Amino acid sequence: MNNLRNKVSLIGRLGMQPEFTTTSNGKTLARFSLAINSSYKDKDGNWKDETQWMNINAWGNVAELVKTFIKRTRNCG
């Protein structure tokens, strides 16, 4: 069996504080949302802004890194 891996880099704003769950076998799960903004010109030449929301699930060691490094520092609202 091939060991295929995909790498994705997402840059955005944290939508909520990460939530952490531990499974019965001790594996950690981190869940959070990420807002990613992009701008583009429409067919008439006008700039449009678009926000896409990504729901992120991180498992195991990656979830532990989220616990250490990813925190929402202010309330935008």
C-alpha cells in the first residue's frame, strides 16, 4: 500500500477557541474553525471580498501542538 500524504497550508483567523476531546484510547482531538479571506476582481473589474470558513479537526500530536500554540487572543464582535 502506498503511503500518500497531502500537505495543505491555511492562513486565516481563528473563529473560536479550539475545543479538545480525549478518546477512550487516549488520543486527543482538537476542533476549531478558521476564516480565510480572499479578494478578486469580478467580470466588471470590481473588487470582491470573500470569506470561506474551514472546520478543522486535528488528531494526536498535531492536536497537542494546537493545544500549545493556537489560542484566540481577542473577541472580534
